[in-house]
Amino acid sequence: MKRTVIICAAAALALAAWAMVAFWPEPDGELPGYTHEHAAYLTLSDQYGEGVNVTFTPRDGQSFSIGPSGIEGMDGDMQDAEMVRVTRIYALNLPALEYLGRFGQNGALENGARPADFGLDPPLMGVDVGDAARLAIGDLNPSRTAYYVHELETGGLYLIDAEIGDRLTLPRSAYIKRQLWPGPAGDRPALAEIAYMDGAGGFRIERYARGDLELPEYRMTAPFAFLCGGDAVRSKVLAGILDIDLDEYVCPWEDRDPDHGFGSGLGERELLLIPDEYRDSPISLTVGGPAPGGGRYVAHGGHVFIDRFGGYGFMDVTPLDLTYGVPFWLYPIGDVKRAEVAADTGVWRIDMDHASNRFTLTAPDGDVIDAPELSARRLFARILNFSVAGDAAGYGGSGVQMTVTLYMADGALHELRFYETVNARMAPVSADGAEPVFACNIKDLQAVLEALELISRGVTVPAE
């Protein structure tokens, strides 16, 4: 019998619950501003999303808006997502946990309670949905499960769920676009171009590939054109840059503080990154000073952030750091039909007939020697060994002590010109007529002259 009563009671409760759901009055979306004072919804408006600006006025701070004319730095998919996330909560039906009454003309509820008793004077957040609805959100209730909400058009006071209230009281910074890198979160795209410019100089490099030659992966395009060492780019530039992110929001750019260390303004220390697969989405950062507690201030998209994890060693990188040890030229021997070396001992010339593997050396005195293929290839390897060994500045000298010229099969001509120097180990080098920027090790010049002398005497050039 007892069991039968329990079953009947449970069935009755289930039936009552079904009736409540089935016959509960639905909010009327066709009547903007209509208030269901004792129902489960507070109906505010019949519009949301596209075309609507939502303005928020925090208790301590300036008003801000999201929407078509909203926050700078929030655009595209993010703006759409934020509009849906915020406006869908209340634009049609804001779930109201409880209706508490209406503020009368004397500014109080029937029981005498006033707006300040609910944190509404001033409110924690004012919310304007275009011309459709105006809300004032107060404090959390004593149990911290709900927020007090004042619907300003009708004067009604409600409680709304704390989770929904948390969303409606987010600060301006919560709506700022925080994604620095394109693509899925956490991914780092390959970079097609990297540029860092400041008042003292800087550099611009790009990824580089040419046929099946084993060339460095990057080349410098500013302040001059030259190949870069791939390992140097990866360790001195990419290793730190790829860890940069927008970890902590600080303020809009116009509200920056001198302590943020941006110097004279936007672009003074500018980092520009062009992702390979997202060339239409370049990344631009202005680098500021060190931040308290670690990291560095950075400016992006009109706002200032703190990056806690990136590395900024690239700010001290010089062109020499990225090019040290890189050859001045890299050409397959099969593309060269003749090489000439002009030194103080005269002009040496080696002709290359690759079809018959015949190599002919003409010495300064006019003697013609058939050079063994092995020796000819080892000579050419020494010619290719000319590489960046330092900065040309300070080595002086204006006369030319040696010239190496390659005559290519396609008719092109390439020349390295080595200038006299006041240094015992280094000589400034001009590549294809460019002003000397780098210096070469003099022992590399001596190695080429030594190989020419050995071939002229019929001695096999040793491997280096």
C-alpha cells in the first residue's frame, strides 16, 4: 500500500511538471518592452545581432560599445561571436529567476527599498541595446547566485542567474581581440617575411628557395640583399618571435603610459611578420619596454598588451649575426664555363668544357695546362668557399688586391672584388659591384692562389 502511494505521488508530480511546461505562457516577441512580471522571462526586444550596437557603461570606467561601430581591434568572426554571445542572452528573452517589484515615482519599491540597496545607484553595469532596451545591473544577491537587474523602461526589478550576469558585466578588455597569430589557437604558421626596424637600423628577411641547390632557407632584403644562415635565423630570430603572444591586456593605445616604454610613438620599434599561408593577414607589433613581473609591453591593433613568454633577442641582432659564414656566392660548377682570377701575380684563367669533362688552365705567363678534373673541381670548391667573416668597416684601403670573375653558361657574369686592407687577416669584399659591407678571410684568397700554382706545376690540389 505504501509503495502504491509513493508511485501515485510521483506520477502526480510528473503530471504537474508536464502541465507547467506545456501551458507556461511563452514570451511575446512581437511586443518589444513587454514585461512578463511573474513569468520566467523578461522580454526586452525583438531584435539582436546584425546592425545592433550594444553599449556598456561600467560603474568605474568609460562607456564602450560592441557591434558594427564598436571596439577597435575586434573584427570579423570575433565580433560576430561576441555579438551572438552577449545579445542572444537578453535581446529577446532574458531569463529572470524572480520578479521583485517595480520602482515607483518616489524611486522606491513598495517595501521602501531603494536602488542603492541592490547596487543600482550607480549600477555595476548599464546596458543599452540600441533603442530597444535599457538595463541597469546591480550587485550579486547575498547568496551570490544571482544579480539584481533594473529594467529602466518599466522600472521592474528582477533577479537573473549569476552566470548570465557575469557575461553582461564583463569589462571592456574582455571584448578586445586577443588572437595574434592566424589559424587555429596555439598554431604558429611558417613566416614568409620577418622585418624588425628601429631608429638604429634593423633588418628584413624572407624565406628563400632556388631549385635543388642546398641554399640557406632565408635571405636578407634590407638593409641590403644577401643570403642568411638558416640556423642563425632560427636560433636568433624565430626562436623568440614564435613564442610572442598577447597574454595580458593593459589599455587602449591612446591611454598608454610613458612607463610602457614605447618611446616616441607607434612604429619606433616595429616588428612585421607575414605568415606564409596567411599573406593577407600580416602581423604588426610595436615593442615597448620591460613589464613589471617579467615580459614586455607590446602594442597591437590599437591596444597595449603584456607578452610574458616571447623572446626579444632579435632586437639586438645585426646583419652580420645572420650572415656570418654564409658564402658570397653559390653556383653549380656545371653553370660556369670560365673562371678568372686576377692577382698581383697576373691573371689566371680556367676554361671548363663540361660536355667532355676537359678543364684547361691558362697561367699568367701564357702557358696552357690540361688540369685534371679532380684538381679543377677542388679549385672551384675553394672559389665557392669565400664567405662572410666580419664587417668591412674599419679595414680601410681603396685599391683592389684580387678579383675573381665567373663567366656563366647563360652569358651572365659574377665578380668578387677583394680590396687592399690594413688588417692582416681580413679584406673588404665587393660582390657584383655592390659597396663592401662584409669582409672575407685573407686565407681564403691565399687558398685559391695556392690551388692555381699547384695545377700549373702538375700537382694534385689536396682536399680541404
